[in-house]
Amino acid sequence: MQSVAGFQAGGRRFEFPGDRTHVMGVINVSPESRNKMTVAESPEVALAMARAYRDFGASIIDLGAQSSHYENVELSVEDELQRLLPALESLVQDGFVVAVDTWKPKVASAAVSAGAAIVNDTGGLRDPAMVAVVVAAGVPAVAMYIEGDNPLQVDAMEFSDDKAANMAQLLGSRLATLAAEGISDLLVDPGLSINYRSDYRRYTLQQMEVIRKIGDLRSLGHPVLIPVPRKREFSRVMAYTTLALEYGADVIRVHDVEAACDLVRLYGRDVPEVLP
């Protein structure tokens, strides 16, 4: 695969030559999260987890305080920040490149002010207020595909045989708009970690098919982030991870960081040390 545009984040340069995959390790400071292995009960625990992720080979930490499962309640901005900021400040002080996982512009703004280097907008980077935050901060962002205003407001996914192509078409229009508004440092995310109110097996197969069609998304000229879905069957998590590596994901967002980093090395897609 050919190289796509890189960017600066957290004082470091990230390149995406097509033959390397960065690992983004998830840390949740949301106790209601179903992915208990990624929940940090305190800033100290979050820091210890991040250091372990770094030792495994992760180069980005994805930090979130609001659970994205549609069965959970939406936190106020104040409550989300109360959870998020202590852990974020601890990670930034230790030199981590942190992506803030939120769909709320006020949360993203406060997080960037506290040192977050990437805005991972799980609302699809469509809220004008969020766009304004990213433009003002001058940080990279994630443009995610989502069928709904945010992860708590989704219904069943619309399935199709050419889902990745449809995603690419819609995201392409969005990327053009964002470029006109001053945002060009982007990761493209097909949103496969969103919990839709869909048939479990059919959604599983749709997720796999989209991963196989990463090329449709990468043709947009930006690095592709594949958020590896966290399934109740660990074997399926590894299958998704393997597919993402086989088909050339530029970044994988994972909960099972050690196993994912091991597969990255097995595939020879490990990233040299990310230098300033």
C-alpha cells in the first residue's frame, strides 16, 4: 500500500507508509464500561496500564470517560471531565500521546487544553462546535462513520453488500467539508466498535467485510483506523485483529493490547520508535 499523509501529535511525528500499523490502546475511566479489562479505577491505575501498553508496543492511548454502549446513560460534561482530567493529566505528564474519546465539544476542548493530542470524536466530527474545537486547537482528529448523532443514539445498522464503499462515499464528502473548514490531519474510522441495536451475527459478518475492504477507505487519502470490536468470543477479537493487519490498517484501536502488539510483530508491521 502507498503512503498516506502523516501528522504531528503530542510533539511527535506519525507516518503511515502502508506497511506499518500503530496500536492505540484503550483505557476507560468509565466504571460502567463492559470491557472491564480496560477500566482504570484511579489515575494511578490508568498510568500503570498506559506504561504496560507502551512496553507492549502501543504508541497512542485512547482515553474515555463516557461509556459508548447505548444501554448506558449520558454523563454531564462536568461529570465526564471529573473522571477524565486527572487520568489525562497524569498520562500527559508521563509523555504519552493521548486521544480523548468523546463526542462532547466542551469535553474535547478541556481535554486538549490539558494535553490531549488527538480528538477521537465518536459523534462523527459533524457537530460544528466540535469542528471549531479541533480547528482552534490545531490537533489531529478522528473522522468516524456512525449512523446516529452519537453512540447512545443509534438504532440498527443498515446492512449492505458494499458497506465499505458506502462508508467511503459518505466520509469522503465529510472530509471535503472538513478540509474546507481547516481540518486536514485526520484518521478515517469506519466505526466498527459502535454497538448498534442489530442482529449480533449479521453485524459481526458486516464488520469483517468492512475490514476486508479497508482499501475503499484508504483511497480517501488519510490513514485508516480500525477499532477492533470487543466481542464476547476472544477468538473473534483476534480474527478481527488479524484481518485488520492482513488488509493493511494504519492504526488499530484495541482493548487486548498485549495480544494485538504480538500480532503486529508477527506480521512485521511493528512501528519503530516514534520520535519527536
